[in-house]
Amino acid sequence: MYKNHRISLVMPCYNEERGLPEVYRDLPSIVDEVIVADNNSTDRTAEIARQFGAIVVTETKQGYGAAYKTGLRRATGDIIVTMDGDGTYQRNFIPILLDVMIDEGFDFITCDRTGHKDKPSNWLRVFGNDVLNLFIWLLFWFRVRDSQSGMWVFRRWVLSHLNLTSDGMAFSEEIKLEAMSKKALIRSNELPIYYKERHGVSKLRIWRDGFYNLFFLFRKRFGMLGKAPPLVEPGELNLQKEAKA
Ligand SMILES: Nc1nc2c(ncn2[C@@H]2O[C@H](COP(=O)(O)OP(=O)(O)OP(=O)(O)O)[C@@H](O)[C@H]2O)c(=O)[nH]1
Ligand SMILES: [Mg+2]
């Protein structure tokens, strides 16, 4: 619990047996539940997650977005925090981000890694991220500095307003597009964080995922993706009132 809010951490994991112990090493005790969405891992991901006390949900459809959808549906907290299961996102930012969210009344915060990494980033990733940020600006008319970041903090009721169609890596840009464009309903912000080298092997396929994510932006912009059922039904809980009180 943090300031009367129940906190869920959701992590999509595909072979993250080396990253999970790092996440748990300094996970703040304010996190009430950890959901690991295990995406066909062939290593000891699920076993290690259970040893640490996480709730493990299994998603057999391969993909970052598919794993996230299953994990997010299972979360019960008032506020959801997300990160990769690889140790890159720093757990000590969780209380700081929650402070900003609760004290300043934000509903959705996405984290910006672009200024901070303990080792120089691969230029191709930085370039790819910038291209995608630029196309988001050109197609959707809003600015985001790190469209591909995987750490978000948001009130759970927000999920009832989002049309999340992507099962792949584009889920990351889609959740930002959906939340940050609904300005009248969802108060959003983007805040800088540290980002460290991952533990274990990267699952990102730079060219493939980069082009897919770019193509996805066009499909989203021109209404080619249809409607996905909300991950939280509006009537499921009176979360909006609770969270805003
Ligand atoms: N790419 C990918 N990631 C998945 C999948 N299923 C779950 N994941 C998890 O999604 C998270 C993001 O993948 P990463 O390999 O860390 O990609 P990244 O953060 O862009 O790249 P790194 O900086 O190298 O970590 C990790 O926790 C993965 O284990 C999947 O099918 N594809
Ligand atoms: Mg990662």
C-alpha cells in the first residue's frame, strides 16, 4: 500500500530467469502484488517468479502486448506499475513516481529513459525511437520523448477507457497514444528515469520491431485496427471515483 492505494506491479516475461532476481533484489515493500505474465518461457522464469511470491499468469500467444494484456487483466491494485522483467527499470523510482501521481493528481505517467543509461545506448535504438516519436507527432499531433518505454504508472480505471489492439511490441506506443490523447479524461505526464543494462538476452528485434511499430502507427491513425475489448470493464469496479477521491 502506498498512501492508501493498493499497488500492482505487472511484468511481461519471456525467458527472464536472469532478470527477475534483479527486479526482486530491491523491490519496495509498498508493492502489494506482482503479476508475471509468462510468455512461453523455456527457462525457469515461472518457477523463479513463484519462489519470489509473484502471481504467475500464462499467455501462450507470443508477444509483448499479448503478455501485457493477460497480466493487466489479472491486476487488482488501484494503481498499476509496469516494467520489463530484465532489471533495466529501476525499482527505487516506484515510490517517487507514485508520489508525483498521487500528490499531483495524475492518472497516467510514462517514463522517459532517453537521457539516462549507465552505458551508451545502441545508436540504432536511439534513432529508431526518435523516428517513432517523430511519426507520433506527425500523425497524432502530440509529443512524447520516449514512445518505446516500458515503464508506466497508472490508475487501474484508466484501462477501461483504452482501445489496446496490439499483441506485439507496438503495445508500448499504443498505450501512450490511447492514454495521452484523452486529455479531458486522463491526466498524463512523461517523467525522466534511469535505465540500466538488462540482465539476460534482449528479445527486441530492432529492424523487425521498428518497422512493425512504424507501420502500426499508420494503421492506428487511419482506423485500420478496429476495437479491442477493454481490459477492465467500466462497470467492474467503481475505481474512478475511488481513485479520484
Ligand atoms: N520482445 C518480446 N518481449 C516479450 C515477449 N513476451 C514477453 N516479453 C517481455 O517484454 C519485455 C520487453 O522485452 P525486452 O527484450 O526487454 O526488450 P527491450 O526492453 O526493448 O530491450 P532491452 O533494452 O534489450 O531490454 C521483457 O520483459 C520480455 O521478457 C515477446 O514475445 N517478445
Ligand atoms: Mg527490456
